[in-house]
Amino acid sequence: MKAMILAAGRGERMRPLTDHTPKPLLNAGGKPLIVWHLERLAAAGFVDVVINYAHLGEQVEAVLGNGSKWGLSIWYSPEKVALETAGGIANALPLLGDAPFLVVNGDVFTDVDFGALKLVSPNLAHLVMVDNPPQHAAGDFALINGKLSAEGALKLTFSGVGIYHPSLFTDVVRGEAAKLAPLLKAAMTRGLVSGYHHQGQWHDIGTPERLQALDSQLTSS
């Protein structure tokens, strides 16, 4: 199974840190956020990793190279303008192939078991859900008997980690911006999106304060 790390976001809420550094290259615990993902992907047995980028993307290539440092083969999917999540994934499909693949947001920190996800064979998508953080108290989707629904009283938050079948993106025009949520919600109405509740470590690194908190946690542990 191939993996993709989403790294094309501008990181507006992280400014001024992201004025000169792409968000996935910001440091926490002595290494860039994206490197934590690469290390865990390699440890889980992944080999081929696709990374999309837009803002300051040349820095991402310069720092990560071809991935050999981690025993990986990294392929890049540059975007002139960030294409949103679904648009970025659709644009990278030629690199991802015809089989289901793992996607990880580049601006989260988590101990999700990537190795276990390799064993998942989704209908159209399989999402890792987490407890709702304070900044997203309403959650995203309800998890009911292993299936996800856009409707439900008790919603969890989508972690930004999921397994997708390429056919989920059939109607997305390559090179055009497209959001992921509408595709997922449409698939949910057909019962084609599964998921599970991850109760381990997960942080959405969306502000300088959250980055600093994670850095303090990692350096003191």
C-alpha cells in the first residue's frame, strides 16, 4: 500500500511561522512534523510515499529529498495553487495507483497504528476518528457499528488519517480544487464509509500555541 502526506496548506493560522517555512517543516520535539510521519510510515512497512505541496514547496523537497534517509521512496505532487484535500489527492492519483492508499494530514501528530491500517480494505473510505478537541467540539461524523454517518447526536472528529479507494475521486477534475467532505458525505449515504475510534495520541497542530505545547510535551518526555 502507498501513502500520501498532505502538505500543501498555507497555514494561515500559523503565521508568522509559516511566512518563511511550510507548516509540515515546523519543528516539534527536535524534528519537523512531517518527519514524525515518515518515520512511523517506514516503521509500519510503507515504502512509497507521495507528498503534495504548494506554498514554499521547494523547501519540502530540499529537506526530505528522495526519502532514502528513512528507507522510503518519496514522490512529489506539486500544486501551483493549493487544490484542497480532494483536489490534491485527485491530482496525485497517477502516483498513487489503482489500489487503496493511506492519506495523512501533514499538520497532525499522532500515534495511529499505520501498520494496522495497511490491512484495511475499504469500500470507498475508512476514516480514523478521535475525541473532539476543544477547538472542534461539535465533531464531524457519527460512528455507528463501524460505519460513519454525517448525521448523529454523538459525533467524533476526523483525525485527518484515512484509507481511500481511488474511485472515491472519480468525479474530481484533476488540477481543480475540491473539498473532501462532500465526497465523504455522499459515500456515507450509501453506507460506503467505515471507521474506527482511535483513543491514543492525536494533536491538530493548527496554531503556534498548539505547536509549542506539543514541542514541550515531546521534549520533556
